[in-house]
Amino acid sequence: MIVVEQKPLEDILDMVKDSDRMLVLGCDGCSGIYQVGGEKQAEMLSSMLKIGKKTKGGKKEGDLKIEASTVLRQCDKEIVREALEGSIEGYDAVLSMACGAGVQTVAEVFPEKLVLPAVNTKFIGMQDREMGDLHERCSACGDCILDETGGICPITRCAKGLLNGPCGGQVEGKCEVGGYENDCAWILIYKKLKEFGKIDQFLKLRLVRDNRISQSPRDLKGGVKYSGGGE
Ligand code: SF4
Ligand code: SF4
């Protein structure tokens, strides 16, 4: 899942200070599932923006057209086009509550519209439902090596992105970066590989990554088939 977090309301109000006719657009994908940018949050944000514009911007009810809507997935051009074509004309701007890919999808499908981000895109994460926490687990490096590392990603979970075992900074399995609060990824990897009887993978020398693989911007040509609802 892509993890997003709503920007502070003050920042959003400043961002939309020149737009009084605005569509607050949620996404029922990652943003909606985590209840940061779904239908309810879009409605809530649109109400708060109306109040903010009236109290701080001196606007009257009649000056404003701020409405909320959601789409199934904002990162899908066809879904966005089908959902908004014909209804987006009445707005000066779209305030998107999707990840950065969603914001840019709307901007590409409707290039004449100003599309603004209401959330910050944080990382690709794993949810811990019991604790209600989200943890970064993948950096979308483009060359997955989880098969060699016991299913634990050193690129993401090692603060230095090391590929060949721990640095000298780990103490009792804790990482020096961040004040010994996080587990050292490479100690976790070592333990997991030992458990699986695959310590040979730990000893394997991994060469410096070819960063051209993950050089932005990246495309996946014709390789994405959408299999969810909505089509
Ligand atoms: S190695 Fe890590 S960053 Fe790369 S794809 Fe696998 S989990 Fe993601
Ligand atoms: S202590 Fe472990 S997780 Fe932290 S930077 Fe060193 S190898 Fe990476």
C-alpha cells in the first residue's frame, strides 16, 4: 500500500487561496482504505475548506463551490476519465487526496485543470492492524532481492541501504541511526536466513546495485492489466 498523510489544513488553505470553485477528490484505493483520503475525508476536508475560506478569507457562501467526490483509483487514467468527464468543467481546481501518482494522473487526464495535492505521499508500507501503525517496507527499487535476504528488505529497512551485512554501528541488534530504536535490518536478515538454513545467502557478495534500474522517471510499457472493479 502507498501510505499518504494529509497536509496541515493551514498549508492546504494557503495552496487553494486563489480557487473558490474546487473539487476535493478522494481515492478509494490506498488513501481511502487507510481513511486518509477516501469519501468521508474528502467531504470533511471540503467542509473545513468552506469554513476556512469564510472565516479567514472573508468569502460568502455564494462565492464558493467546494464539493467532494471520490474515484475508485486515481492512479488509473481510464477510471479517472470515466468518473470525471463532463462533471469537472465547473471547477477551477481539483484538490486531490490521492498519492502523487493519483494527483498526476488527474493532471494528465485533464491538463487544463489545476490539480493540487492535499496529502503528502510517504512510502510503500505494511499495515499492523493491531497497533494501527504503518511501516515502510519497500522502496520500489526495481530489482527485488527479498529471495536472498529472508524476505526482509535491506534497501528500505537498513538506514544505510547496505547490501552485504551490518555496519559497525549495530549494538545488540539495534541500529545506530535513529538512536538504537529500530532493529538492525541485517541482524534480522542474518537470523532469518540462519533459521531457514540459508546462511550461504548471507555470505554471498552482492555487487553495487545498478541504480539505472530505478532511475526516474520509470515506465512499465503495456504491462499493466487492471483486474479490479470499475471497468
Ligand atoms: S529489494 Fe526492497 S526495495 Fe527492492 S523491490 Fe524488493 S522490497 Fe522493494
Ligand atoms: S546498524 Fe544495521 S540497519 Fe543500521 S545502518 Fe548499520 S547495517 Fe544498516
